[in-house]
Amino acid sequence: MPQSRKRKGHPYKKPADIPAKQRVKGRTIWALLLAAFGLIIGFFATDLNYTVMIIGAMAGATIGYFIGKKMEQEMAGK
């Protein structure tokens, strides 16, 4: 008997309850939300130091992107 007949099948993956279009928005929303918080924190901490405000916004957007990505993966059931 050929070996291909002895292979196990792929495990069943349950389809996600939330549509893909709605899940992708999670990254964008979290990135924008935390970027705004980083910008506000940079503004109040340094009083119009633009470099710190930009760094805070970029750090917030990066962290928000990864939080949103993790949230989407958990909602997808992977």
C-alpha cells in the first residue's frame, strides 16, 4: 500500500465567528488609539518637544499593532 494512504488527515480548523474584514480593523484601531495616547503622554511630559512626541506616538502605534494582531489571532481561534 502506498505511504500516501497512511498519512493522517489535516486537523479540523473551525471557521472564525468574526468576519475577516472586522478582524483586520483591530490592528488599525489599537495602533491609532495607542499612538494617540503616546502623543498625549509625550505632550504632557515634555511640553511641546516634538521629537519625544513623535517617538511616543511611534512606540504607541507599534505596541497597539501587536496588541491588535494578537487579539485578532485569538478571535480567529488559531
